[in-house]
Amino acid sequence: MGAAYHVMGKAIPPHQLAIGTLGLLSLLVVPNPFKSAKPKTVDIKTGNKEEEQFIENYLKQHLEKQDA
């Protein structure tokens, strides 16, 4: 057996430490695939209530066409 690191009284080979480190980093970097995604929403800010209603109706119409 070659060189080994002693961690908490046990001899651990360097390749196992490298695999463990890469595995831990990949778990931290990769996003959670089971997390539910929030639907995208549009925040409409206008000074006119009629304009807001027009934009909301326009978006609703085109989203319905896109889904169909």
C-alpha cells in the first residue's frame, strides 16, 4: 500500500479522498432536480388602470394560443 492520509485514526488512500471531494462538490453545484419550478409571472406597473387591463388581456389571449 502506498502513501495514505490518516483521518480520525484510519488510513485513507488519496484517490478515495479525491473521489469524495469531487462528489461533494458536484452535490453542492448541481441544482436540485426534484425542486418544483415556479411559474414565470409578469409584473405590470402602469399609471393607468385601463392600460394594465389591456396588457393582461393581451397576455392571456396569446398564452392561450400558445398552449393550444
